[in-house]
Amino acid sequence: MAAIMGLLFSNFLIVLFFLSTFANGYSSNDVKHWCSQTPNPQPCEYFLTNNPNHFHKPIKHKGDFLKLSLQLAQERALIGHANTLSLHSKCHNQLERVAWNDCVKLYQQTIHKLNKILDPNTKCSKVDAQTWLSTALTNLETCKAGFYELGVQDSLLPLISHNNLTKLLSNLLALNNKGESHEEPSYKDGFPTWVKPGDKKLLQASSPAYQANVVVAKDGSGKYTTVMAAINAAPNYNSGRYVIYVKAGIYNEQVEIEANNIMLIGDGIGKTVITGSQSVGGGSTTFNSSTVGIMGEGCIAQGITFRNTAGAANQQAVALRSGSDLSVFYRCSFEGYQDTLLTLSDRQFYRECDIYGTVDFIFGNAIVVFQNCNIFVRKYPETTNTITAQGRLDAKQNTGFSFVNCVVTVAPDLKAVQSSMKAYLGRPWQKYSRTVFMKSYFDSLIVQAGWLEWNGDFALSTLYYGEYMNTGPGSSTANRVKWGGYHVITNAAEASNFTVSNFIAGNSWLPTTGVPFTAGL
């Protein structure tokens, strides 16, 4: 508790700093003029005009207003975080404490993202800023969702309310990018250029484990016997790469990765297995049910199975949760039932991976490309199998799922009953849900309608679901849904917006990881 109070006091001082330096009072006419150009002018006007250090100062340029709006959002995030920390003593039971703890972490991540945008040393592009603003907004929604999942939303959640911050972040998304733009960086040797040469060399090596900084082995032949012990001992690298080789074995543990630039290398799918059994049915939120959760930036994993064995009866049970920007998963497997893979936020790339599940088993609100992956649908009685539930909250978020050259079929152990299995490509978890399948193979389990409603006509005209040049017995678009937001993509230029090159700006970061990828169509 002493540490929490210390952090609370520290954040309070930061808030005072912002209050005394950034707003310093802006004229009401200027405030009305600039705030009127945002989707949510009321909180913008209120927080800019109700400042104790108010005096007249003109806002001359859009850039000034954007910076001011960023600082305002940061101030509200700091206050929200401090307020959330102070509510620890008001948690009435373990379920409230679990949801509260998620919110503390998610507020910290939101502050971190806003700091990166504001820091002149970051030199972030508009796409970087849009990505991190999208993450900040997603974090707030994830905080709120935990209370509802555990049925404890009535007492503590109203005290954490962050509606004003949510609206300020929506304003920023609109201000930063009036219309979506896609960077087209170059590729080098088949990788986006954000993959650093050293990482690329590691992943392409015949035995990358020999270059590990540390070895984890269940049998005691390494420095550590658990993955978490190796993570705890890792430095928080802001540059370079810390490589952890995890030898073959089953590691039954819950892992949290907060350090940057961690690389986990296993002995292959089914050989190196990290497994757990946390679930919403067992008293966790979806967020903290993950067997492995990653918030540190630039994480890479290769040759590992991530598993959650809670089973479909225990509802949401995540095998891997990634909120890692510029992260890569290469030749990994993700095994679960409902909510197997939570691609929470930021830019992510999955190559030659296997993903197993039943309901909404690829979900979240990251910017993700899945390339050359196998999507395996499992069977569970009395469930409607839905592969994706993408959670784009705001029309200006640059988030979405893109599946390229993937295979969608039943799990290998269910081939004998394949004719009785049915699945949908996805359903709209949030209003602006966005998912595209391109040049992929759909087995016969995909129903003719292709996509499923979430709740009546919710989001059917605001979502974006697209299909482009897919093949297989389940790929016909002749009888697909007739929603306003559904698209049979026939134009290669439109489809190219969802490639590695354009959708996740992969040319600028993937080459350094060493994971092979295809830049375009």
C-alpha cells in the first residue's frame, strides 16, 4: 500500500505541473471555435475554460490546439489514474479487486501512450499517434468491461467513470487524422522495415536458441525452471533484444511481460508449451485470464504453444493477450475455446501460426495482420462458432483484423464430424468492427451467410467486413449477408489497404524481427 500511495502522490505532482503549465487559461472565443471542430465539444470547452490559472491567450494554429488537447487528455488520464488508485480500500470483495487491478494497469498504459506522443524525442508519425490514441481509448473500454464480466459494475465502477477522457480521446483521434492514411514503407528481403536486422537474423537462424541471453528448462538444465523467473530477471531494454530460450516442456504458469524487446524462443509448436486455466467462469476478467499477457513493446515469440485449458464451460479464457506494439508471433500456436487470442491493441503480426477456438476466439482492437496462418474451429455443444470479434470503438481508430493467405477449417481431431460443424467468420463486438479475409481458404464449415449479427441490427451499417479472392467450399459470396457494412472486394487497390505494407506499416518495422512476410497481395 505504501508503494501505491507513493505512486498516487507522484501522479498528483504531475497533475499539478500540467495544471500550472499547459492550459494557463485560453480565451473562451478561441476555445469555442476550436472545440466546435471536434466530435465532443462540451468536455473540450469545459476543461479548457475551467482552469484555475485562466488568462487570455490565443490559439492560433491547429497544431497548437492538437498539442493542447493531448496535454488536456494526459491531465485527465493522470487524475483518473490517481482516483482509481485511491479506490483500493473501497473494493468490497475479490472480484472487485480483480477488476480494479486491471484498471490501474490500463490507466498506466494509457498515460504511457500519451507520454510517447507528447515526448518530442519520440518523433512519432501521425500513424504512430493514431495507433497509440487508439490504444488509449481501447484501454478505457477494457477497464470498464472487466466489471461487467464479473457482475460487479454497480458499486465501484461509477467512481472510476472516465466518460470525459473517452470523449477527449475521440476528439484527438479526429483531430490527428481527419481521414485514414496508410504509410507505404519499403520492404527488405521480404520483411517490413520495422523488423530490425538483428531480430531478422535471429529468426532466420537455423538454431536461434544458441544466441539466447538466458535458458529456461523444466528439467533444471537451464538457469531458470520457469518462464516468469526469466522474465523477472530481464532488463527493461529500450534498445537491443533480450532473448529467452525456453526448452521443450510444459510450463504451467501465468506469465506477464512488461519489459520491452523480449524475445521468447521455444523448441516448436507442441514442444514448448506455456499453459494455464484462468477464466471468467473461475473469477478472472477476460484481461487477466490470459496464460501469457504482454504489455512491453516489441515482443517476439517463435516456436511456442500458448494454451488455456479452462474449457468452453468456463466462458472467456485467454491463452495469449498482447498489447505489445510492433510485436511478432512466428510459428506459434494458440489453443483455447472462447476468447483464445486477445489482440488487445497496437500493431501486431502473426505468421505461420495455428489458432484454435470456438466462440469469438480471435478478438480485441489491435491493428493486426495474420499471414499464412491456420484457423482451427473446435467443437463444443450448444455454441455458435464465431471466429472473430473485432472491437473497433471509434470510426477514426486505425484498428482492425486482416487475414491473408490463411486456412480456415475444423480442428484436425474433428475431421470425422466436419459435415456437422458450422462457423461464422465473425460478428461485430463493437460499433465499428473491421475484419477482412483475403486470398484465404474456407473449408465447408463456413455458413453461406458468412457473418453473424451481434445483437439485432447493431453495427451492421457502421462495421467494415470484407472478402477478397478467397477460395474453398465455404468461400462463395453469392448468399452472404446484405448488410451496409459488408463488402465483396473486387478492387485490388481497396484490398491493398489491408496488406502488411499498408495496414500495419509493416515495411518500417518487420524486417528487423527476421520473420518472413509478404508485403502486398
